[in-house]
Amino acid sequence: MTNLRRLRDTRHRRGVVVVGLAIIGIAAALAGLHPPIASAQADDGDREYVTLDGTHDDVQFVAGRMVRVTATVSDDVFAAGRDVIFDAATVRNAIVAGYDIEQRGGTVADMIAAAANINIAGRVEDDIVAVARSIRFAADASVGGDARVAAATIDMDGEITGSMRAAAQRITIAGKIDGKADLLAERIVIGPNAVISGDLIYRSGNRPEIATGATIGGEVRQVKIDMPDLAEIGLAILGLGILIALAWAVAMLVLIVVIQLVFPAFMTDATDRLQDHPWSNLGRGVVLLLVGGALAALFYASILGIPLGGAVTAAIAVGTILGLVTVSYCIGFFIRSRFKTSTYVSGGGRIGWTILGAVILGIVGLVPFVGGIVVGLAVAAGVGAALAELWVRLRAA
């Protein structure tokens, strides 16, 4: 029977964690719209200052700028506010969110808290889970179960019957821990009056500062943390990026070669068109790409138009590739004309000069900001020339 009861309590606490975090946000929102929920009472009609007192046997929700709980509640209490104070209150489970959270005496069965500052000066009969900027267990604080806490600074002057697991920049232990202390921190200070009955496990590059007079019943041992080397990660990402870029570059060069081999006459005529009328082809290409992109987006916006959107996207991709080959060949042919006067270009020469033009485009594209714009406009001009040539051929057919 005892085991079954513990199982039910464990499941209950897990449910409280999940549901509690959601309800805290709802309660905080409701605080700005409605009077506080349940039997919380506003002082002088000002709902920003809320007090929950009396005796209650059902769940209580309290939210306000300043929340003060002095009640005896045999069920759970959900509280949210800038300042939340449990003043000699006796409640079952406390699920709390705020800026400053304080327990002044009283008893809480379990506590789940998130705040900037948390000060425990009462009794938590079972477990506490807390996250904050600073957490302090006062000398008269006691935790009957385990403490799981994370903060920038943690000061433990009270007593923990179970174990303590904590993560912070600095952790100071001056009280008593009956179980083990598993601590992750840059600096760990064990005061002269501290008593740790179990092991002291520290996850830090620095040894704990253990004062004379401190009692540690178990083993003091370090657990090394293998932190990832950020430099190695950065180099790995850079290497992967370079590898992907090279793969794309090689794939594009192969595609350029294939297009030049399959459509030599078309690419030559498109290149001549681009050389003869560069500006008109640039304007035509920019308009076609913008209109095509807008049409694709419009089609994608409706379920029935998705196939059409895919078709337009594919057409844009094909046009862009043809434009890239056209402008690459145009650049390569321009460079060739500086050295040779003959207009005849062999098949291998077309491929070679086109690859040279593509490489030059790639180098220009590496220039920050300006390079991308220049390459984009050049490809748009190639798109205009290639599609104009395609239109002429289709009409002739």
C-alpha cells in the first residue's frame, strides 16, 4: 500500500509540474484583466495587492503585483506576481512564478518556483525544484526530500534531508545535507559549519574550497565535463560549408558543359543577342524573374494552385540555368575576343570559355554585398536573352 501511495504521489507531482507551468502564465494574464481568482482578497479594492488567507480545501489561483499567502490550503496553490510571499502558510504544493519569491516560515509539501530571487525560510516537506538568478536557503529552512536548483548564485544555510543537485556560477554550502551534493559551478565554497553526509561530487575545473571544520561523510570526487571545442566546431562547420559550396560549383560546371554540348547553336545565338542588346535583355530578365516569383507565390497560397506554383518554379529554375550559361559564355567570349580575332569557336572552345566565364562570375560573387548584386543582375540579363531567343525559335516553329 505504501508503494502504491508513493507511485500516486510521484505521478501527481509530475502532473503538477506540467499543468502548473501552463496555469501560472494563464493566472498572470488574468491578473491584468479580472479580479484575482478563488478567494484571494484585494486590499482597499486595489487588485494589484492580493492576500490569500483563511482555510481552503480546493485548488487556489492567485495573481497580482504583490501576492501574500497566509492561508491553510489542503490542495495546490498556483501563484504569480512580482512579489510572492508565503507568510506562515500551510499548503500542499506551491507552484510559483514571480520576480521575488519568499517563504517566511510555514510548510509546503512540494515547491516548484521560477523567479529572479528566491528565499526559502520555511519547511518544504518533500522536494523543491527552483530556477532563479539567486537562490538562498536561510538557516531555518528545511527540505524533507531533494533539492534541484539552478541559479547564478546559490547559498544553502539550512538543512536538506535528501540530496542536493545544483548548477550555478557560485555555490556556497554552510548548512547540512544528509544525502549527496552534486554540484556544477565555477566556484564551490564549503563553509566551516557545513555537513554533507554523502558524497561531494563537483563538476568543475576548480577544486571546491573546503573550510576547516566542514564535515564530508562520503567521497570528494570530480566529474569532468567534456565541453565541446567551439573552435573545432567552427572549423568543422566552415569545412562542411566549403565542401557543399565546392560540390555545388562542380555540379553547376558539369551542367554548363552538358547544356553547351546539347544546345550549342541556341547558346551561341542567345549570347549574340545578349552582346547586341545587354540593357534591354537585363530589363526583360528582371521583369520575368519578378513576375514569375510573384505568380509562384500566388499559386502556392492556394491548395489548388500548388501544382501550377511548382510548374512556375521549375520554369524559373530552367530559365535561370539557361541565363547563367548564356552570361558565362558571353563573359568568356568577350575575354577571347581580346586575344583572338577569329569568330569561329570550336565545341571544346565554347565549353572552355563558358567555364572560364562561370568561374569569373563565382569569384565576383564572393565580394561581400556588391558581388551578389552584380552576379544577380548579370544572370538576369542572361535570362532575358535566353528566353527571348527561345521565344523567337518557338514562334518560328
